[in-house]
Amino acid sequence: MSSLTVHTPALAAAALTISANAGSVSDAKSAAASAAGAAGAFGGEPIGGAFSDMCTRAQDAMGALQTTIESLSRNVAAASVGYLVTDQGVVPTKALPGFKA
Amino acid sequence: MIPGGTGGGGTGSAPFPDPPKGDPAGITSAARSLGNAADDLENAEGGLHGANAELEADWQGYAANAYHSSSGTLAHVARGASETFRQCAHAVSGYAAALDHCQSEIKRLRHAWEQAKQRQAAADVLAVKLVNSITQATKPDDATRINTQVTTATGQASDAGTEADHYALRANHALTEFKQKASAYQSTLEGYSPGETPGPFGAPFTAPGTPGRTFGLPSAGFQLPGDAHSLDPYNGVIPVGDPWNSPIPGYGVYKDATTPEVEPVDDLTNLVLLVSTLGGSAAAEVGANALKALAEELGVGSVGRGAVGEAYDKAAQEVIDKAIASGEGRSSSFVKILQRARAAGDDGAIETEVAQHEARADLLDALMENADQAGVLKDGTKEIVTQLARNRWAYTSYTTARLDAVRSALLKSDNPAAKAAARIIGTILRYKQ
């Protein structure tokens, strides 16, 4: 097994940066919700319905994007911890029963 | 719709349209919110690219490739969403402007139309009065004069009616033009370009990152490269499986990772080389390589930088160790754990850097003073470079010990450059005391 070196603090810092980006997406979602609150300003004109639908789609999309970026942040953080666990943990010297080496 | 009057001469009967409803100021405010959302997403895109760049050298291998691929796609989606918000903000803003213009224009035309209609009605009334004023007792000359006035009044009523119709026509044109613009803006909000046929599932855009109806997300659902679960191997919750090829953190998947340390590019080593270059022949006598080696030995070059990194690693790892031992590592709060780790790491790094700061500055002062007295520096170089050093570099007890050791070694050498460096170190140590 070859050895490896990973700059785990860099991964941890990256996880935080990515988490902050999820926050930016959350801000965008809030801005879309704020815009949706102004739908009444369209005065019942046809475009008002399209505007409300657009705001709904935007909020849904931002929710999906935010969730995924948070997942990426969490997984990068997990990877950072995982590398440390690898360094400090017990590496199997042989395959467990039922698994091929 | 306001019904037109019958009017004299059959004119002035064109209906005057109602203005479109809505509050342009409120709609403009909504457009600003959408613009803010676009800005937020641009920030997110930049942050994702930034995190990618920072990890480029610090994380390599299978897991890193998956990360870069996923992060790149997310940044692409954020860009597409930002552009969509920008397009929608532009459309809403444009609609507000068109609405404001249309409402103002129709209001102005309505006022003119009403005045024309009033003139038409007054002339009609006058004509009727004049006609009724002719009786059997009216003298023929007077009747002729009155009939002339009736003709004039009827003509004025007809002209006013024609004018009113003109205003009503212009108002209808303004409304039609507004509706055409509104239709185009509405198409933008619906995610379709004007005249574009919706694609499968009613959405013309399917590729991730494409601006449009789905805000950069693929219309068939949001999936990252590879497969829908390409991030899952790194979330720490899937079964162990084969420990030799497990994607779980801490097992085989990290075997392939390599992380070469990044070479520092802004440390004193480079600065010393710069000074040597600026200094010309006298500095060359000391020797650029000798200065560089000296700087590294003193802990002001890559060695010093490494010391800071080690302090960071040690402090961060201690916190993470504790978190793992307490069982926190098995929860989903990895980010919180690592936030504490980073804070601890920062403290360690700061402690080391602060201790080094003064020493590095003192060292450079001495080097620069020496070179300046030898007349080998260009005017202003010493002041500029030492000012930089005062703001960025430092000193430690470790450095002091290394200085003394290096000084002793250099004094044993017959090389003039080495002896010159030893003298500089002696100066530095005296400053230290």
C-alpha cells in the first residue's frame, strides 16, 4: 500500500468555503421569495401569473442547488476527517471474510 | 373601456381604453430583488471556483477528481441560474418601465380626450340652442345669421369629436404596443425566448448550467456528473462493504490521493533574491544563492512557512481527534467540527507567525542596512523593502538558535561571502539582545 499526504486543513477550509457558497444560494432563494411578495404589484395583469410561477421555480431550483452544495461541503469535510482517520486508524492487514483482497 | 359619445357629425365615438393595471415602483422593487439574487449566485460561482483552485494542489486522486467534477458542475449551474435571474430582472424591470410609460401616456391622452369631448358637447349644446332660437317671429336676416352660427358650432363639435377620436386611437396604439412588449417579457419569465417552441417536458433547456426555465438546473432533474449519487461515497453513511475498495472515508478510496506541498512564492527567499538583483555587483559578492540558503536556514524561507503549516496541522488535528473520540465524527455535524479545528489551527499559526514577525523584519533591516551602506541599492529600495518586511515577517527563538548555529558554521568558512553573511547574522543577534 502506498503512502499518501493530504493537506487536511485545506480540505476543512474548503468545506467551510463551500458551505458559505451554499449560504449565498440561500440568499438568492430569499431574494426570489422577496420578489414573489411583490406579485400584487402586477395588478392582476397576465404577466403577474408568469412572474409568480417564475419565482416559485426559482425558489425550488435554489433549494435544490443549496442542498447539493451543502452536500458537497459536508462530503469534503467528511473526506478531511476521513483522511485523518486513515492516518490514525488500523489498516486491515488482510481481507475480511466474504471480501476479495 | 370608456364609451364614446355620439357627438356631433358622428365623430368622437371611438372608445377610450383603460390603462393597464399595476404599480411600476413595486415591480421595479421586485426586479431589484431578482438582480440581488443574480449577484448572490455570482458570488457562489466565484466561491466554488475559488475553493476548486485552492484545493488543486492540496488534494489529488479519485476522490479529488469527483469533488472537482461535482464542484465544477455546481459552479456551472450557479452561473446559469445567475444569468436566468439577470434575464428575469431585466424583463421585470423592462415591464415596469413599459407599464409606467403606457400608464403615463394613456393618462395624458385621457386628459386631452376629455377636454375634446367637453368642447364637442358644448358646441353641440350651442348648436341646439341656436336652432331652437329660430322661431316664426325671427326675421329672415337674423335667421340667416343664426343658421351660419349653427353651422359653425356644428363644425366645431365635429372637429372636437375628430380630435377626441384621434386621442382615443393613440391611446389604443399605446396599449397595443405595451401588450406586445408585455408578451415578450412574459415569455422571458416563462423561460422561453419569443417564438421559441418548448422542448420535451415543456422545457426548451435541458443541459446543466443553461439559463432558462429551470434556472441552470437540467430539466430532467438535478444530477451531478457520473451518476445521480456521485457524491454519496463521501458522505460517510453508506455501508462498509469491501474494506480494500471501500469508498468510505478512512478506507481504500483514499489510497490514491497525493498532496504535494505548495511551494511558497511570497516569502523572504524571493525577496532576498530580489534585493540581490537590485543590489548589483556588491550583493553578488555576497551571493544570491548564499543569501537564499541563509534565509531558508533562518526559517524565513520555505522552512519558516512550513513551521507555520505544522503548527496549524497539529492544532487542527488535536481538535479533530477529540471530536472523533467523543463520537461527534459519526454525526452529520462535520462542518461544526472542522470549524473548531480551523479556529484552533488559526490560533496555532498566528502564534507562530507573530513570534516570527519581528525577527524577520529585524533580519531584513540588517541585510538592507548592510547593502545600503555598501552603496549597492537603488534609491528608496531599502525603505520600500523594509516597510514590506515590517508588515509581513517575524522572528522566533527557534530562528535565534538557528542564526547562532549558522553563524558559527559560516565563521569557520574561508569563503568571503560566508563571512559577510556571518557578520550580518552577528548584527541581527545584537539587535535581538
